[in-house]
Amino acid sequence: MHTSKPALAQDATSIHARPLASMAQPARRITSEALLQQGREVEIEHSGKIYRLRVTQLNKLILTA
């Protein structure tokens, strides 16, 4: 009996394969203003690690661990 697996998409620059279904939905978009809420810095917890997203003097975003 043959079981079908989801088709995978992989580009030449990525070593991570993703199911095609995940590519069909657009990424959720949030503005930096909504994320920062009038501030210039926010801490983001991910997998038990704290990351800091901040706005530079040149109005660029930097994410550091």
C-alpha cells in the first residue's frame, strides 16, 4: 500500500524543506509601530531565549540575542 507524503518545496539557498501547503498562505504582517507600541525597543521571548528588537538612530530595526 502506498501512502502519500506532502509535496516539499526547497530552494537552492535553503536546507530546510517546507510543505507546499505552508507556502500557500501569506505571512501574517504586523507593523513595527504596533509591535513597539510607542517605544524604541521590545524584548521577544522565543524558545526560552530573550531577543531584543530595537530601532536605531537611522530608523532601522535590529534584532539581537
